[in-house]
Amino acid sequence: MVDIFKVFLTHQLQLARSRKTLRVHRDNLRVLGGHLIRLWHERPHLRKRGILRMLLEAIGDDGGPIVYPTLTEADQRSFDSTCRLLHRFTTLG
């Protein structure tokens, strides 16, 4: 999971994103990673699927999952934006 996130963030860096934007994406990926890890612990059968498949099932063109603890509306929009970018990056690239 870390490798996928690292490649994604490196790509965003190459696109000359601002430091603030990169920090926001990093923080949102941390939330997504925590959510996926929580799912693995709650549902051990998901571990057999592989990280990429599980990641793509969690995110989509419409954004990311609703995570716990719940985010503010603005934070959820930001999180969804990062998830949409990550989804496009992993499916197209």
C-alpha cells in the first residue's frame, strides 16, 4: 500500500503541485490507509484479495469511502478528491 501511495505522491510532485496540495494528499492517503488497515483487521478474509484490488474496491470515480471517525463535510470533499485522483492514477497509469 505504501508503495502505491509513494508512486502517486511522486507523480503529484512531478506535476509541480504546491506544497500545501501535496500535504493535503499525503494526509488524505494516511486516512485511506488507516481505513484499509481497519478493514483488514475487522474482516480477515479481505487479505486474500491483494492490496490493489482492495484499494480499487474502496475508491472510485465518485470518491472514497466514508471513514471512521467521520470527517467534516469539507474534509470529506478533500478526501474524495484525493481518492478520485488516486483511482484515475491507478487505473490509467
